[in-house]
Amino acid sequence: MPPTERVLDVREHDGEPFDTITDALDDLSDEDSLRLVNSFEPVPLYGVLESRGFTHETEQVGEDEWHVHIEHEG
């Protein structure tokens, strides 16, 4: 099965999206990636990603739109 990129847009999420994001990471297979869409750069998330064995690349695509491409390290 080819790798897939899941997309999680938390811009309209009610409340703190941290649990939603970590649940999506838990469901991510080793081959798949996650594109997180947020209204700000989620800098506090980066340490969590690193400690859980993920790498990330962040891109600001609009004034209030950031995309973080997340995948398993290695």
C-alpha cells in the first residue's frame, strides 16, 4: 500500500487541539505522513514531535495559515 498524507485542519477546532493532534499522530503508520494546518506556527508542538520520534517541516502559506508536514523519523 503506498504511503498517504493525512490532513488535519485545526483552524476551526473548538478549544485546545493538542489531544486531537496527538491522537492523529498515534494513528499514523510508519509510512504515512500528516499535514497539520493551523492558524499560527505551533512552535510548542515541535519538542513533542521530536520526543515522539517525528520530524517536521513548516511552511507559512498565508497570513493566518501554516502547514506542518510531519512524518516518522528515519
